[in-house]
Amino acid sequence: MEVEMKAWVSPVQVDKLLNLEKSTGFVFVYFLSIEKLYKKDVYYSFNGDVLKEPKRIIRIRTENSALIEQYKETVDVCKISPTDFTYPAKTYLTVKERHTDESGIETNNEYESILDKETENTLTKVLEIANFKPYFTKSKGSISFHVKRISDNKTLHCEIVAVNGLGPLLEVEVFAPGSKYDIVEDYMCESVADAKELLKEFFWKVVQINEDGLEKRPWPDIINGLTS
């Protein structure tokens, strides 16, 4: 299971993230690469109808990625585009079951598979025949990196993102029992509650954001300018 928090961040907070100081209790995981990413997501629902974003989500994602040589390389996430990348995009199918608590912390069970072009075309046709239609599309540019808590080496995946040109936001996820992935010990929290506490600690110690400062809305509501 993946546990995730997100919040809007200022240029000063972005600088703190990319120049992480040990006094925060967190450090970069340097053996894991830092990447620049561009993701194009199409979300499907039955007949394309939604009153509220569904808890069970079907998503087809195309993703471009490139390594960034240095952590301090300047990248404006609001300006990342697919033309920035040399290698072809990869395509993924994701089925996600999501719950968001009152503080805005998400817990997700995700089932994901990479698709070749023929399979993608077949799947899109199957969804069409089954009357599943796109209800939301988003484009996300991001800088992706990993940090760990010094006291126990628990690792967090961080992304500084802009979606449909809106940003930057900080998205951070950790793993809890129930994840589909084969997770090494340093990546796995003992429980969802422990994962949430780790996220809260990171947001407060690194960028001074508490629960009141979290972005609680799902992406469709953010893009459409709706209040929570």
C-alpha cells in the first residue's frame, strides 16, 4: 500500500528540498537516481460519468524520463514538456483503489502493468466497447528523488510537480504493508499509521508544512478550481 501527502510549495521551500540539510533529520539517497519526468494520464470511468472522483480508478499513463546529473540542476517543473526527452515514452495501465482521510493523506492500493503499443491499442478498444470513457486528463512535469530518515533509514519518494501548468507542489509517498511491490525493509513502514507519521515529520521538519497546509483535494478538483 502506498501512503501519500501533497502540498503547495514556494521557491524557498523547493530550494530547501534540493539542498537538504542533515539538521532536518533527513538526507538524500544518492545511489538512487534523480529524474526529470513528464507524465500524461487519461482516467476512465463507466460512461465517463462522475459525480465525485471515483475511489476505484482506471488510468492509462504515458511517461517520459531522463536522468538529471546533479541534484542542484535547475529545472522549472512548470515548463517540462515531452519534447525535452530523447527516449520514447513508456505506457502503463494502473488500477487504483484510493482513500483520502480528513487531513488529506491518501492511502492507495495500486495494480500496475507496462503496456506495449499493441496491448495499449487493444485495451483502449476494450474500454470503449465496455462503455468506459475518459473523464479526466492531466499532464504532470516533475523532479523525482528519494530521501531517507537518518534515525532508521526509512525511505521516502519525493516529487516536485506541476500539473496542467499549476505548481509547484510537493508529493511524497512511502510504503506500508499491503503494497504490491517487493519492498526492502528500509522502504517499508510497519503500518499505515507509522507511514502517516513519517510523512508528517518530513513535511514539518523540511518545509515547515503541517496538516493544515496539506492539499486535500484530488487533482480534478484542483484543476477545475473547486474547493474541498
